[in-house]
Amino acid sequence: MNVSILAAGSPNVAAISAGSKWGAILIGVAFLGVLYVATALITGHWGLKELFAGFDGVGSTSKLQWLLWLIVIGFGYVAIWVLRAEHGDYTALSDIPVNLLTVLGFSTATAAAAKGITAGFVQTGKVAKTGAPAGAPAAATGGIFQDDGGSPELAKIQMMAFTIIGIGIFLATVLHQIAIGDIKDSLPNIDSSLLVLMGISQGGYLGKKLVTFGTPALFAPNPLSGPAGKAVTVTGSGLGDKQGSSQLLLNGAPIPVTAWSDTSIKFTVPADDPATGAAWASLPKAVPLAVSKTGQLSSSAMFKVTT
């Protein structure tokens, strides 16, 4: 049965059947599906994460927020246009709100600027974006909410928080507009105060990116376990060409190294636990490895000391 809903009191609201509304929503979702499949066929990359992966293969915060805004604005545009087209209005959506255009510009500019900053640092040797070797955890080289050392980064968390809030409100408003049968209005606007918050958070993210570089990262050691006296090599990135004042920490305390380069460190498992100065106890025992470089602590990698 064709059920229609008529909302009185607004010239923008028409009698539109529930089927038409669901049809508009489903076509909006189908548009996103077709766009994804077309992109995958053209590029040969089917992984969803590849859409927002950075140069090192790890998820990029700036690319993800850009992708999310593209998805919701694309869905909203198609769904509202389809709803209007079902009732004879085939014109393009006009009068796109200024704040919505601004937020899309913000997200695009943030992604482009972040890429430029990273590319500049890589070219000048301030940052090594080699990515983790096979089998190393993604956290070793950062992520959506983490810095390159694997630690939570407030600038990324703040930007993603306001991005999610803005997208959630925008999407809810689009669905409400469809639900009440509003076929006269264009895409909904973004509140100015929320726009300011998103702009500040994106500026903070880029500012933090400008002044923070060279965070060291450690990957899995080779071998993963061994007794005292065992020679071990731990690979990483951004470790520094020379040791200088940097330190390799085992179980939270510095230990001597036998070789040091920007991508690897060699050491011998000490006879005593460097954290206590006493002989190793309760073996086998998994302990963290980390690098301290100019006050920055790298991500940790686990090494198991055995008998």
C-alpha cells in the first residue's frame, strides 16, 4: 500500500510516500557503492583503508576526515536530488549553504596541507616515512588517533571528535529533511559555532604537525626472544644516523648498544635486568624495548628474555 505523509504548515513540505523517501535514501547509498566500486576497478585497490592510507600505509587522520565529509555530502546531495526528481524537479540543488562549502574547503585544505608538510619533512630528511615491515603492528608508525610513536595524540583526537560531531549532525539533518518530505530546501547548513570549532581543531592539528617531526618508531626485534648474551637487532625509523644522546631502553632503563643507524639498532641482551640491576627473574619474561631521542619516546616493541 502506498502510504503518504503530509506535513502541514510549511510551504517546503509536500505529500511524499514513504516508499519515495526510502527510495531516495537507498539510491544515495547505492551512489556511494557505485563510486567505491568504480574507484576500486580503476585503481585496482579494493581495501577500504587504502582510501585514507598515508604514504607509509598507515591510516591518515587528515585523509579520513576528508573522506568522511565527501561521503556524507555526496550521499545528502544525491538523496535530496532524487527525492525532488521523483516529484518532477530535475534541477540541480542550488543555494548550497556557505558554511557547508566552507567545511568542505576546510577538510580539503587540511588534507592537502598535511600532505605538503609531511612531504616537505620527508624530502629534507626530518621524517622517515618508510612504514612498518611485514608483521609489525600498525601502531608502531602511528594511526588515526596516534602519533608516529604510537602514543595518543590530542590534536588528532580533537579534530576527529569535532569532525564526527559535525558529520553526525549534518547526516541527521539530511535524514530528517527527507523524513518530513522537504523537497524545496537544498542541503542543510552547518552551525557557525560548530564550524569555528572544526576550524580551530584542524588548525591545531596542522600546527602540531608543523612543529613535531622525527618521532622515532621501533618495530619487532630479530629474534623476538633470547637469553642473556644473545645478539639482537631491532629495526625502526627516525632513530638518527648516530646515537649521540639517544638511548635504547630495555624494560624502561638504558642499555649499551653495539651498532646504531637511522633504521636499526644492535645490542646484546644484558646479564642483569637493567630496571633492577639484579639478575633476570621469573624467566621467560617479556619486556619492552624503546628509544629515547631528544626527549621523544618511540613506540615500544616487546622482547622476551629466556633462560
